[in-house]
Amino acid sequence: MALTAALKAEFDKLCTKYPHRRAGLIPALHRCQEELGGWISPETITDCAEYFELEPVEVYSVASFYPMFFLSPVGQHVVSVCRNISCDLRGASEITNAARQHTGAACGESSEDGRFYLEEVECQGACTSAPMMVVDGKYHEDLEPADVARILGEIQ
Amino acid sequence: MTKIIVNGREVEADPQKPLIAACHDHGEHVPHYCYHPGLSVVGSCRICQVEVKQGEMPARVVAACRTPVAEGMVVNTESQGAHDSRRECLEFLLKNHPLDCPICDKAGECTLQDYSFQEAQAEGRTSEPRRTLEKRKDLGDVILLDQERCILCSRCVRFMDEVPKSPQLCISGRGSDSVVETWQDAPLTGNYQGNLADVCPVGALTLKDFRFQARVWNLTRVPSTCSECSRGCSISVEVLRDGEVKRMRPRPNEDVNGYWMCDHGRFSEGELNRSDRMGPAAMRNDAGELNQADPDDALRVVRNLLSIQSNALFLASPYLTLEEGEALSQLARSCSTQAAFFSPAANDLGDDVLHTGDPCPNRRGLQDAGLKPMDSEAWAAASASADCVILVGERLLDMLGEEALDGLPSAQRLVVMECRTSNHPAVDVALGVPNRVERSGTWINVDGTAGAIRAARSAPQGVRTIVDLLANLTSASSQPEEALSS
Amino acid sequence: MAHETYLLDRSKLANSHTLEVARADGAYAALRKVFESSMSPESVVEEVKKSGLRGRGGAGFPTGLKWSFMPNHESDSRTRYMALNADESEPGTCKDRILMREDPHCLIEGCLIAAFAMRLDAVYIYVRGEYRLPYDRMQSALDEAREAGIVGDNILGSGYSCEIHMHKGAGAYICGEETGLMESLEGKRGHPRPKPPFPAGFGLWGQPTTVNNVESIFNVPFILARGADWFRTMGTETSPGNFLCGISGHVERPGVYEVPLGMSARAIVEDLAGGVWKGRSLKAWFPGGSSTGVLPADMLDTSMDHDSVKAAGSMFGTGAMIILDETASVVRSALILARFYEHESCGQCSQCREGTEWQEQIINRLLSGRGKSGDVELLVDLSNGMFPGKTICALSDAAAIPVLAAIKHFRGEFEACISSPEEVLA
């Protein structure tokens, strides 16, 4: 059982916001990913299915739709560089290159030492402070390529 | 009912159903993939385009499955705009669809093929590589999935959710990365999987049982009724060149089975193709050999038997039709007795979808015909004391079990009218009969609804119908004839 | 440039996101006024209608009119909802983020006024999953408001009760489409629903629902506090009020600026954003987010309001301007957007699922020196097959328009990829 008692208690409270419990599924999957290893494992899917009274195939179908959910293990620190138009116009590809160099990971993959997962993502809503990247959920904006090494280097 | 005009004709439309249903109900063709009258409506495939004009509003091309009917609506299913939209939609679908027709079981009954021809979408303009996905994904005992052929209409997902109410299929991923799959490639379970091959508009979900078995245009399709339980689903029996039954599929019948049938019934055709078929007649001689005989001679012997026996037991197979049951009842009465039909025990396949759990397809019909049900126990008791036993109809020997004949008194005479041969020493006279795809008649289902079975192919050479055989025995049974020297 | 502002005034204050600062600045005064002047819910709807406020999420649909689609509560007693669309994902757009982060109480106040007007039982604020800080600020503000008796039972002692809940998305641009949002909120894949039925008749869990954009609702307290007539003094006749113009790309000072609707695009670019950067000249610009389609430099004098931009052959959308200088490759921008729409298509409709992939494949070949004669015509034709109105939702249209606009105004660049592939690869 991957779902801890603490998580279930959280979900119990979360689901009271909605007239139908299933609406708590996506917020719950976020919490699972945060607490249970940084990804949505098969065990997490079957546990959530049981909790929400759904079939695993239904939970899997939902989880696999959303770009923020990882259905296979990823490196410890997720680095997401925006590749959309406003960022691209202001040098996003250099940011991606710098991130590739520093992490040693190819886009869409984790570094060999497991520290980083690097991905290119679509518009993150920081267009006027482009280019940007998200590291462990935190926005880093108005980047120069040199900032990348500094920011990633500060991660313990 | 709402009055609308479709292609110039005023028709009545059910306001509870979408426009596409009204068009189909009145014989107007509207192409469709994701729409299915037995499933929820999604409106995603976008091919059911028709032109609609309402009042003073300009005509627009809409998806017919998501358009409610409205009084006075003017519908044109053949407008240029509708055809253009459909052709565009087809080009998009054909962009990634593999050119598998030469090896695809669905060829000949594939609506992607059909609509492509109808809409003259002969050539696609794509030069891009097609998506490569799993082409022979094993989904268990019944279904094979080819993800490349899939057009993501979601009928299969909705079928599992809505009919057997057992969600097992899903669309995973998003956009052009979407695929149909099960959770962790688990095999499908349940008694309704075969319907997936029916609802799939293309050759993405196919039956393992039918894979590479026949080209569908070589199949003769005959409407009939399923035999495997008392639901009596309406089916079509499909025979290859007057030979093997290659498959059975459900026929729509809103009073009985909707659009579906169960796997237990669907995959029962194997028994119909067995090679150990009884010829027209056989009789046991003094040396104890069961030799081929002329049916008229055999009938004469049986008539003699009946005229001299005082305690005859007539047992019908549960697959006998209403007409055959009546003929047998009459024969039995003329022998001062009541005929019975073998009543198989209930099985555990009964569910709240279609299967009744009662393997007898004509229980009500046979009871209406005056036959009394007789289970294994009752048969054991009655057969022990009868001096003459007449078994009538297909699969009866299998259902009784040949061991059931072991304990019969040696003085007893046993006449078997069956489909399959039997070498059991107790058999004195054997007459071949047609099975349920080789004859016509009526079965009455659990709700009292009549279902017809119809011959889809010829019975083996020389085999006579049950009604003929029984009538022959009845007409002369009052008059003993000289016994043939045996 | 002196024009009246109101949207970002409070966010200039330190800790503007706290109840203390917000209330001192006038937060919830409009709500209080509605209750104390005994306005009926219907009259609140009328005031918003009268203001002429148009939706700020991209479609520009009149907000008051949308509110009036909610069924009559006397004949329809079902539970009534608003889903606030904070899924902001249109490329170029980053304004709702600021409002939620800096002035959550104004947004809450707008929600409460809307809820009162439409006689709602609950409001769900659907925030894109990536917006952590805005979500957290909204949640804290809600907690503060609830404690102060502003959200929940008997709001400000008015007798009216309404709940507001935060809800987190998980990526996927399509969840910003109103029916895709509702599906996602219900815990499912974000597949848009065909319309009809419309959300007011069949929305969240089949109940009457209105979906509004953050900035649209943010305007509501100002309209109720200062009046519809005041609102109409700003902007244009058919597009009144101010809007948050995010201007990004090749400008000196990218940023989110509060300007009146109707301000000329040129004034925004040159006076507010410092002009095209690095001393370069303008090549092309998007008026309102990537889905609106590019316009050439010689149309920069277009007024930034719904009707004017439409007349110019594009759309106002989210008012997010994206600027391309003379060195920019329009074909590359088309590829980036084609890749975006392919990534974001939910996959239901044949035209969108296959068409977005096809667009991306062709443009990719053009930029890789593998373009073929006829590719541009094919791009135009297949894009025309994706719209208008042929699919369940407008993502297909949104994917088709930028390609068609780019080819319309910069066809030569596309053709050059085919005739001179070696130059493209250089």
C-alpha cells in the first residue's frame, strides 16, 4: 500500500470540497507525486483507484493525460525549460543547452547520477520575463545562460 | 414525434434521439464512427457531417450525432459542404492509418474503406511517416488489438464501461500520442469481449477466433437465434461457401438483446462444425454391428417398435423448436404418453446483461408444446423402466453423457435421432437430423418472445428434418406392420 | 501616457495580497455596497451587462450576457456553480498570474459578487498546476476571508452564503477550454464537451455553471463600486474598460501593462515597451496570444480592441502581444506553435489530432531542408480542413489560424525553405 494514512486523511478532507469525490483525484495525484517518490507508480495508481472507487485503468487514463504527472521514475530534481514562442524569441534554446550541459541529462531524460530530470515544456505563463525555467516547482525568470549553472549549482 | 425534412422528405423524428438516429431510422445514410445507437454519444470522430437549415438561419454543416432534432428542421445529408467535410475528415484519418487492407480481417465490412470509396477519398497527400505502435497486442483469449489501425473513436472504451459495466479499456496519453490499452496490458475478462470486434469500425480490435479465417464477402449471412441460453439473442450465422460456420454475430433486436451477444454464445460455432456427423440412418444387425441403413427402413423398424411397446419414453433435446416439439408431443400422445425434454441444470453464466444462466433456448416453447421438463435424475428413473427410449435432437447424447446409456436395461430398445454419431452398444436405430443452422423453426425465449432459427447451410446429404421423421412415425403408429426380419 | 488605472493599483502596495492591506485599500467595499444597497441579484447582472465588460480569457464574450444565461432559479432548482478559469496557458499570456499573486482579495470579491448575482452555491477556482505561488496566495487569502466571515456562511452578515474552493490542474492547455476545464475539475481527462448543451444548462456535474476568466471577474468589484457608466469612460464603445496587456518577445521592456482597450498597438510597443529591442525593426506581431495569428509590421497602428483587431484580420484574444524583429524566422515561430498545438490537442477530433501532427511534420521538414514542392499549398489546405467550427472545441481553429496567417503574410519565407534549403539549414 503506497498511500499512507496521512495522505488518506488529507484526501478525506480534500474530497469534502466537492459533491462527487472523484473531483479530488487530480489534486490527490499531485500529493502522491510529491510524497511518494516524485512519480505516479503503478502502486499509487491502484491505491488511488481503490480510494476513489475507480478501476486502475480509469486512474491510469486520467494520470497519463496530464503533462505534470510522471508515470515513470524521474531524477530527484525536475528542471523544466519553456520552449514556447516568447521564450524562444529571447533565447530559450541557449537555456536548454546550458541545462543539458550542467545536468548531463538529455531532454526528456534523467541524468545518469539520478540527480536531475530535464524536460522542455510548453508556455508556463512567464512570457514577459522570458526566458525561464522551473526547478522543483519554482520559477526562475529573466535568465541568462550563465544563470543556469548558478541556480542548479545551488541545489543541495 | 417531431416533424423534420430529410433530403426533401418529411419524416417523423424521435426528439429523444439525435438527428443521426432520425436519418438512419428513415434509411438516409450518414457516415459515423464514434456514434453507436447502443452507446453514449461523444461526437468526436467528426465524420457525421450533414447540412442543416433551421428557419431563417443560414444553412450550416453540423455533426448529426450532436444535433437535436427541431420542428421544421431541413436536413440535407448529401450537400456539397457535408461531403467536403467528410472527405477532409477521412484524409486526416487515413494519414496515420496503415494500408493493411490486404491482411486485415475487417476488409469488406470496414467503414473506413466504405466511406473512403463513397467520398472519393482515393489518394491521400501525406508523405509523412505513419505512427508505429503495437500491431498484435494480445488482450486475452478473445481479442487482438492493432493500435496502428485504431482511429480513436472510443467505442470500445464506452462499450466496456456501459454494457458489461466493467471498465477495462482506456485511451491513455493525449492528442496524437493517444492509444487504446488495458491497465498494465492485462488481458480482458468477462463474457462480452467479442462485441468489441463488432463495435470497432476498423480492424483495430479483431477476434482471435476469426483471424484470417475468411474474407467476409465469401460468407453467407443468415438471420437466426442464439442457442446457448434462454435469452435467445438475435444473431446472424455466417457460413463459408455452404461449409463451416465461420462466425456468429449479434443482430440488433431492441426487444431481446439490443446490439449485443455474449461470448459463450458467439463462440459456440465449433460444435456446429464437428466432423462426426450422423448419416441419414443406421441400424444394429444381429451381429451387433451398427450399419448404414435406408431411412425408410429404419423408420419402419421404429414404427413397429412403437406399436408393440407399452412404455415408450420420448426425450427431446432442449434445442428442439416449437414446431418439432408439437410434432413430438403428437407422436407421444398417439403412443399414450407425454413427451419430455431434457432440462439442463442452470449454469453460473447468468448475469444482469444478457445471459440467463439457463442453457435451454426453448424451455417455454417446449413446455407450451406439451413436453414436460426432465432433468438428469428424472431421466435416470424414467429410462430405467421404459421399454423403448426415443432420443430426439442435437447435442442430447453429449448432455446426457454416454455413460447415461450404460445402465439402460438390455431388453430396452433405444432409438437415437441425433446430429453426431454414437457407437454406444445400446443404440438400436440411429437417424441423422439437421443441427440448428441447418433447419428452420421457432424458439420461445425466457420472456416469451419468439425467435426464429433459419437454415444457413444444407444438412448432410440424405438427412431428413425432425418434423418429417416424427410425422412419418405418427401417421402410421396406430397400425402395426409386419416386423422386418432383423 | 496618462490614462486612468485601477486593475494594478492595489498590487503596487507592499503585502497587497494580505487581507489587512487589501481591506485598508478598499477590498470588499463593493460587495458590502451591493448588500447594503439591497441590490437584487438580477440588478447586479444588469449592471455588469450595462458596463459592456467583455471576457478577458480570449473569446471576448460579453460577461453580463454570459451571466444571464444561468437558468431562472425559480424554475430550475439545481445546484449552481461558477468555475473560475485560472488555467492561463495561452502562449504569451501571463496576466492572471499577477492578479492572483498580488491581489487575491479583489478576485475573491469579484467571485462573491458574481456568485451573488447568479445565485451560486459554490465557486471553484481552477488554477493551472504550475502556478504554485499564485495558488498558495489565493488559498491564504481565502483562509483569511473565511475567518473574517467574508466567505462561507452568511457573508458579511448578508444572509447570503457561498463557498469558494481552490482546485489545482496538472498542465494541459486544453483544460483552459471551458468544458475541458469542467471535465478536468470533475477528475477526468480534460476532453472538451460538444456544445450544446452549454455550461449554463449542463455544467459541472451536469449542474448550471458559468465559466469566467480571472481578469474578467477581477473587473467586477470596480464596476459595482464605481458604476457601469464609470467603466464605460475607459476603452472603446464596444470594448470598454482597461486590460492587462502582456507584451513579450523582441522588445526592450517586456512586461504586463494596464492600458485602456483601444490603445494603439504601436503606442504599447513604442511608448510602454521601449520599442523593438536592439535597435531593430519590427517584422511581425501577434496581437492577443499565439492563437490569434500573426500580423505584419505595417499593421502596427491597429487599435488593441476586439473589433479593430478583428477588422485587421486577427483577434484580440488575451491581449498578449508577441513581437518578432527583423531577424526572427516566421517559419520557426510557426513550427514552435505547431508543436505546441500538437502537444496540447486532447485527441478527440480527427481533424485536430491528425492535423496538428501533420502541420508540425511539414513545417519541421521545411526547416530541416526537406521541404517539397507543394508543401505550402498542402499546409494551407490541411489547415483549412481544421476549421472553422468543424471540431468539438476551438483548439483546432487555434492551431489552423497561426499557420494560415503566417503563410498569408510571409509566404515567401515558407517558399524559400523549399527553393533554398541550404540557406535554411545555415
